[in-house]
Amino acid sequence: MEFPQPVIPKCVSITIHSGNILHGNILTQNPRITPTEELKEAIAQTVQAWLCHVDQKTVEEATDVVCENKPCIEIYSDEDRTDLKLTVKLFLTSFDSKTFQNAVDSVFQHLNPGRIDRLLVAFPSPKDEEISLTHAMPVWKEVELLVNDERIISPGVCDFKSELFQQLFEAAEVKPKANQINLASCCVIPPELSEFANQNSILLLTHNDPAGNELLPSEQLQQVLSRNMHVWDGESWSLQWVARYTYMLEGRGIVRSKGFLLAAERPLRFGD
């Protein structure tokens, strides 16, 4: 449904929180849905639910908007957390350490989890070059601070080739404990990476997210927002980060909750 007038005409910063998507029909309607389509559908359902209860006169003047699917948001108690393991995969669109800090702070603000049991950092692919230790280290320094503060228990990275992963392992004070690999791009885990992981108790995981860790191009975010609000509400957004989180019953492999948090920014339109 498109609104006749812009809903968030002055908004330059938006945070979207889907809550637990297992409560909706995203996965039940299409169990083979791709990760990108799953996220787009979660955003659409979140925006639709948010528009049902938000004070539109208030958001018309807002420059910073939090769009939440409140009925689906679940906060677990300390007692619940004894059996629940929280994994967060953080898709970054830059190597800026401040952006990483903002993303982690937002996860703690919206989920109030006490701790993140496993954090997987998915770095973007630099243009015309491969990711290097120079790219990754500023963010990893922030990861180390969070581990030292016991806010993150087990940190890891995504799609690091064997040489780069070993470089990070040797350079880091807090060692990465996991490397999540896209099997679609490498088919099998390289023997040298497997050997290094076995020697250093590194967990090797696999995923089916898009190559290059671009889970949602900014253009597709703009399209989803335009279709569910006014066309102007979707203009000019630049995605900053996406956090996909899952709560699993420890030792049972049962997903209790799965959701998305994301943040985007855009310049203020002329005349606003």
C-alpha cells in the first residue's frame, strides 16, 4: 500500500527491528526463501505493522525514526538466557569502527541480551581489491574491547581466506574463534584452512548468504520502503549495517527466535 503523502519526509536516520520473524509467515510460506528475500519480507512486514500503531503526526517531524514490529519483539530474562545461545551475524557496509560500535550498541539496546554468545563479523568486499588485515583490524580492535568487557563471548569472521585468517589470528590479542565460509564460492574448505583450524581449535562454519556479504543492496532497501510507504520515503537511503540474530536452545539445535536489525541513513532533502 502506498500512502498519498510521505510518512517520514524529514527522516535522515532509520533503524528497523523485525522482532521474531518466526511469529510471521515468512518462513512457513516459502521455506526455501533466499536470505536476501527473507530480509526484504521482514522489512516489509515490520513497516506494515509499525504503520498500524505509530503516531503519524509525530514521525512526520522526526529526523531519527525507529521502526519496530512491537508484537514480535521478545526480551528474554536472565533465567531464560541460561538455556538460550545468542548468535549475531553483523553485515557491515564499511570498515568504519564507529559504524561497528553503533551496530553493536543497537543490538544491546533493542535485544537487551546481557551478552552475545557468538558474533560473526561479515566485512564488505573492497572495490578492485581483496580484503586485507589493514581493512579488518580497526573493527577487530573494537571486537577485542567487547570480549574483554564480557559483552561478546566468542568472536568470529566470515569468508576470510586461509592466509588472511592466519594473519588476523597472529596479530589479534583476542583470537577469532570461528570463520564462516560461503561454500557456494569455494565449494570445499581449503585444506590449509582446515588444518590451521584443527590445530588452533577454530570452528569452521558454512553459510548461503550472498557472495561479498552484501545481504541487502541499498537500492533494494529503497524499493521495499517505497512500496510500503510513499515513494519519497524510500529515496536516497544508504544501508549502514544489518544484524541477523538467532536465539537457539543450547545443545538441542532448536531456533527459539530469529530476527533482523538494520540501520540506514540519507541526506536531508533540499527544502526540508
